Amino acid sequence: MRNVALIALGFSLLVMGAAAATFVPFHAVAPNLLLPVVIFLGVTHEVHIVRGAALSFVFGYLFDAFTGSPMGLMTFVLVATFIVSRFAGLRLFLRGPIFQILLTFFVAVLAGGTILALRAIFEKPAPFPAGTVEDHVLTLLIPAATTALVSPLVFAAVRRIESLAVRKREERPATP
Amino acid sequence: MNFFRRFRDAALVAALLAIPFFFLKANLTDPSRTSWLDRVVLQVSAPIQYAATEAAGGVSAIVEEYVWLVDVKADNEALTHDNARLRQRVRELGHEARENERMRSLLSLRDELPGETMTAAVIGKEVSPHFRVVRVRIDRGERDLLRPGMPVVSSEGLVGQIRRTWGRYSDVLLTVDRTSAIDVVIDRTGARGMLRGTGESDRYLCRIQYLQRTDEVEVGDEIYTSGLGQRFPSNILIGHVTRVMRQDFGLYQEVEVSPAVNFSAVEEVLILTAGSREQAVVEGLRDESLFGDRPR
């Protein structure tokens, strides 16, 4: 049930982003709303690693399908982000929204860099037209910043879903 | 057991990382450089990708349409308002165009008619219980030196003649009035007769009397003023023959004529103030007025 709720949340975030993009042409600064979800799953050690990786896989696949990015790109990046977050061993939610924003920004920059690196490795010819390095840096930093800014809200939503599931489990009468 | 579980988890996570990696590699690699593994991955992934993309596209389209629907009501109201305004404007322009057309026709008629003319607007119509116009009032009258008997025409043809005048207004005796009598000629054959209105309250109709039984006349023939009697100039269209009643005996045949003028729609008319018998009277009155009171 938790997994369905989380996937529904991820789906809703994608839909909200797509719907908002029809009103405001903010593609260049659009936050990646699924990245904080994956970071949450990564840093929450109560989430089983296989479950977290599988959910990250689903989110990535949904993202690729929705945004039209090369199939597998965000799937790989989100699964990798989950693994990195898990093994970084951070206890994010004990440290407040400022730390959440900073950490999300850092991870988002890493994820963006990974995307650029993967495209640079596999896509021929090189996807960097000459003289646009500054542009690429900006397209890396600006979405990372917006993603970081909205991350506390996304964290709160995911934490609510996870805690609801835990509460239900605790309220369930013990079997004799 | 614990080791096995850990190994299984690690393998699953590695698979979840490796699968998209190979997907990505196969998708991004130049098609001319794909390996056999890339081709296998592409073959396996293509249907899944297609299904996922279609599903995402469908959902996205539905959501976007729903989001757009938020403004649809306001848009609809604005468009309905615009539509009503534009329809009104179209009606106004259509009315102006028709008026313009009528004026042009009237002007060209003015050039064609002999003598002097005066324009007048129809300001009132008396209608029968069957909504047929039985009398027309115009905005020219005695002060404009109009006199009873002056011919009144529209761009469609002869309307009738001035029946009475007072002040700035006049009543027009229509060609379909029971008391109207006009000497006419059938354009095609030159046959002559006397056109009288029937005065029917449910239709516009005239009859030609005293048309020789031997005169050739057919349904559809055009009827014009003959010019005889000097009241109406010749060659003003009156109407078309709609029925011919020829009996085996008698001197004359009876012909029904439908007037060319739609009295219900006539808005502007021309009054022939010169070139008719009345003109001579008017001229005489004008001359007299130089020496005394203006005649009534």
C-alpha cells in the first residue's frame, strides 16, 4: 500500500510539473520533483534497499516516459542516486530544512553531472556545442537550486506517507 | 541465510542499476555502432518503451486537457459575448449594406427616370389583419410641393401615387389598392389595358381590365406603365403576370398581376415631381405663388 501511495505521489508530482509547464514556460528552471523522493528513500534506513531501488527504478522509468528523455537515463540516474544516498549514511531528517535544501542541491548537481556525463559518453557526436559550457553549467545549477528549494515540501509529503503506513502497522492488533 | 539474503539484495539492486544502464547505452549509441547486446536490449525494450510512452502520453494529455478546462468556462463566456457582439455587428453591417444597395438602386433609377425626382423615406405603414401593407406614409408632403397623383417609385418598380399630402407628410396610394387605376402595357406584346388593384387584405394583387381577348399574354410577362394619361411616365415596371383568365366569350380577358414591389420591405422611394401631369399643375402653382399666397 505504501508503495502504491508513493508511486501515486511520484506520478502526481510528474503530472503537476507537466501541467504547470503548460502555463509557465519554465522548462529551463523546472525542478526535478522526483529527486527528493529518491533521496528520502535513500537516507531513510527503514526503507529496505531493494524496495527503495525498485521504487527509484519505477520513478525513473515514469520520468523518462513522461519527459521524453532517452529511455533509461533518469531510471539509471535515480537508482544511482538512491544507492549513493543510502551509502552516504546521512540522517537527513534530523537536521532541518536548511540542511535538506543543501543536501538536495548537492545531490541534484551530482545527478545533473551524471546525466551530462552519460550523454557525453554515449551520444555521438558530442552533445556539447562549442562555446556553451557556461550554458550547461547554468542548466545544471538552476534546476538543482529549484529542486533543492521545493525539496522540504516533497520530503514532508513522502514522510507523511511513510509514517501513515507505520502507524497503521502499529495499530494492527497483534495476532495471537 | 543472512548472507544469502544480502547477496540476493545486492544482486537485485545491481540489476536495477544495470538494466537502465544497458537501456540507455542501447538507446544513445550510434545505430551503426550498436553491438549484438544493444540490439537484443533494443528488441526487448522497444515494446515496453512504446507501451510506457503511450500510456504516459495518454495520461499527460488527459491531465493537460483537464487543466486547460479550468479556463474553459471563462473563455466560453468571453467567446459567447464576442460572438453575440460580432453577430450584432454583422447584422448592422448587413442592414447598412442592404440600405446602401437600395440607395444605389434608387440613385440609378433616378438617373433613368425622366423629369425631376424627390427622395422620401417611408415612415409608416398601415397593415391589414393579414399583415399586408395597405397604405404607406412618407416624410415628404405639401411643404415639399408634393401633390396628389404624383407617381411614387422604388428601385423595384412602381409603388403607387401620392393620395394626399399635409405638412411634411404624404400618404401613398399603392398600386394594389382597390381605387388605383393605371394604364399599362404588356412589354412582350405591346398589348394595353387598365391595371386595377384588388385591395385584397391577404395578398398583393392587381388585375388588368379591358385587355382584348385576342391580345397575347402569358404568365410571367412583365407589365409596365404605358405613359398614356400623362400621370405616370412610360416604362416603369409594375409587376408580372401570374394568371390569365380567358373565356370563350366576351370582348376582354382578365389577367392577374403580382406587383414587383414588395410593399412590406420598401424603405425609400422616389417621387416624380416633374414629367407628369401634376408637374404642370405644380409649376402653375409655383408661378402663382410669386404673386400671392402659396397654394394649399
